[in-house]
Amino acid sequence: MSSFKIQGNIVDIKAKNIFYGEVEVADGKIKSITAVNPPPFGVPGQGNERSSGGGLILPGFIDSHVHIESSMLVPSEFAKLAVVHGTVGTISDPHEIANVCGLQGVEFMITNGKTVPFKFHFGAPSCVPATVFETAGAALLSDDVDTLLQNDDIFYLSEMMNFPGVLFGDEEVYKKIASAKKYGKPVDGHAPGLRGDDAKKYIDAGISTDHECFTADEALDKLKYGMKILIREGSAAKNFEALIGLMHEHFAMMMFCSDDKHPDSLADGHINQLCQRAVAKGIDVFKVLQAACINPVEHYKMNIGLLQVGDAADFIVVEDLVNFKVLQTYINGILVAENGVSEVVSREAGLLNNFDCDEKNIADFQFSISAFGESVHAIEALDGQLITNKVICKPIVRNDLYESDIANDILKIVVVNRYNNAPVAKSFIKNFGIKNGAIASSVAHDSHNIVAVGVDDESICKAVNLVIKERGGVSAVCNQTEMVLGLLVAGLMSNDDGYKVAAAYTAIDKMVKEEMESTLTAPFMTLSFMALLVIPHVKLSDLGLFDGDEFKFV
């Protein structure tokens, strides 16, 4: 590895100090940090000296909870886009691919992540399948989780979504938590809406974080019991505005995360954007940077340097501490991005999938009134939230069959089993705003069956079959136009260039919003969560409409 020196304004986050100095890097580590007198303006570095361009040098940003699969990119391509925004590492839950491909999927993510200079820290998925109320492609039992946690490439037990199992003493759940404790690895939480004594019991079981708080009161309830709170701002779930005010006082117990970030959004920005917004809200910049750079590294014992002598040379140069425009990103002393251009070169990831269902017919999506009557239970989607409301609606009825009521924004939603041929689950949903056509996706948390929403059975059938032909992907059908972005890796990710995937996703997203008139900020991301049974209040699995409060089928 090469050696070099870089001068600039050095940000010491813990000491809450900024000073002009020089960072010397040798063999991928920081050899020294010294204060120096700044050179005359405009004098370039000489020899092995590098210019910071007048910017500020600080530790790199960390996404403290993200499912790489939701970017629709394999890890190496995710890294290519993320480093441009100053992200040097992630806490990554491979829960999505594990639900499709099991242990083989987790190994795929680890192996591919090692092909690029980026610091992925994967966890052992704790809930595969997430529930028994849906069809998944794999199962990881407590013995499998124990085996994973012995691996040095596994840093934590991923989000424990089965909070009822924790509260009611499920043996398998407690075996998984015990394994994490045995190997000294933290346990991530997932408990939306959990409060009071139940929250305390969940936390006392050893669960240390939660990224699912959607109100400040809920977060405060968990903070007082010692839980660390992650402020999530992804493509669909957005909790920044609700929680950021807590950082004034509780910055030592908070981190930033995206959870799920689509490729167009990742191409646009990452944790740097949250720092910008937090500072604009009046949060002290050192508190913001502690949450963005320091807290995740210390909590998860990440192998990421914090701009200290002897640390790995993982740091970034930003233009200022207001807009956080990233000028340079270094990982292990390697310049991986400069002035908005990524230097990460990825290799083709290969293919891994689990997809075995036949194309469907229009009749598969027809929904008879005879079984239910004029009124049916339905889902109300909420823009920017994963939670949904339970509503009763009256769809249009023709020839004893339910149809979408476009005027009142009551559209048909279906879930198709991707793993084998089975009857299609059908219901209705409000707030998608689609006026014609249909959209479909095999990115459908947590089991990743095919979920689709549309105005008529013919369009839904076409959109679903486009996904089936690709053995995974996202599709849209509008009048005579058909678009599909194939996701050949587990039906979740493309192994194509990340920027190409982002452009393709942008095009199909634009079609859904402009031509089909969806009113949602991120229609495909919202669609992907309509089968996520562990988030209240009602969702649709391939087995039927499910009440997330009562934890039973409607």
C-alpha cells in the first residue's frame, strides 16, 4: 500500500475541536496526526502530499442499519454509489436474501462485499421466515444462527422482529439471543409501537437498538430503558422529522440509518444528506457527527477507523459542515471517490435465485363477491410510513366480481407465491392513486413473493407476468407501454452497473408517477412493504389479509 500525507482542517469529533493539521497514512493506517501552520493559499501539495482542497477531514459516514438488497444492487455495486457520498461502511442485515436463499444467500453477500474496498458488516438474520403466515424460500433455525454468529464476518444478530416471541418466551427466539450474547455480539431490535413495560421486557432480553420508532414519545420510552435509537430515513419509511429533535439531548444514544434505499435515491445521496438536514435544524454539528460517524463503530465494534493514530485510514474530506458535499473518500488509505466520481470497480457477481412459479391468467386475479358481500377489509397505505391503516371499503361489483374503484382510489392488490404454484391472494388498497395500469414487484418484504397493485385484472396479470418472465424484478404496465427492470439475483438485485440500474429505476418510477398518476413519493418502495406482516396494522401475504395487531388473518 502507498504512503501519503494530506493536510486540511481536521475535525476531532470527540474533542469537539477543529484544527489545521496533517494526516500521515502508511500501509492503510494512520501513522500520525499533527497540527501544522496552514500553507499559503493556493500552494499545492508536493511529492506524496495530497490536497484536501480546502475542505475538512473527518471520519467517514456509517449507515447503521440497511438492507443492501433493497437498493436492487449487489453489495459491490452498492459500494460504488455509496462512497461518493462519504459512506465508508454499513451495518447490513442480509435478511431479504436469506428469506429467499437461506445461508447460501448470506454467504453470497459476504463474498461479493469483499471484492471491493468498502466495509460491509453483515448480521445473522434472526427471523427467517419472518412469520409462519407467509410462504418464504428458506428457514434459519437457532442452530443455523449460532453457526453464523461464530463467523468473524458476522458482527451482530439482526433485527429481532418477532417481538411477541420475546415477550412470550419463545424458545427459538431466546436461543438466538443467547447465541449472540455467547459470542459477545449485539442484538438489533425491531418493535414498532412497543411501549411501557412491554418495551422494557423486550430491551431487558438483551436487545440494544430500534430503528422503527415513528414518534418521539415512543423513542423516549425506549431511550429511558437504555435502548439506542436509530433515526431512519429511507426511500419509503421516513422518521427523521419525528425524531431529530431528540438529538439535542440524546445524541450519545442515537445513530442514522436508511433501512431501505432504492438505487435512484442512493445515487442522489446517503447519510451526508441527513447530516445536512440535522445541522439545518440547529443540532450541534459535533452531536450530528457523533451519531453519523462514531456511535455505530463503537456500538457494533466495526473494523472502521475513527481518524485516530493507529486506526485504519477510513476518512473523508467534505467542503464544509453545512452542506456536507463530499470531496474525497478514503478506505484503508485507498482513494475510492473524488469529486462525485467513484473509483470502486466491481466484478460480475454471478447469479443466485429461488423462483419457481408459472405465468398467470387473468382469471387468477378475479375476486368473487359471493364469499364476502359488498364490503371488504382493506389496506390504507400511508406515504412515507411502513405502518398502514385498517379500513372497510366497497369496491365496484360487476358480474359478481369485485373491481377497483378508481374514482375513490380503491385498487386491487394481489400477492403471488413465487416459490410454487398456488392460489393468488387478493384484497384492496387505498392511497396509491394509480389511474390506469398496474405495477408489480418481487421485492416484497419479508418473503419476497410478487406483490402487485392495479386498476384492472388484465393490467395486473401483465405486470405480474413481466416479473415472472424475468424471474424477479419490478414492472409497470400503462396502456400499451410495458416496462420491467429485471432483478436476476434472488429476484431482489441486479448485477448490472449501479448507475445503469439507478437510471432504469428512475425511468420506471417516472412512468408510474407521471403517466399512471401515482400520488406516492416512492410507489415501488411503498408497494414492497404491503406484504410486511410484522408492521401494523394490516398487510397482505400470499396466504391472505393479515391483522398485524392481532397477529392473525382477517
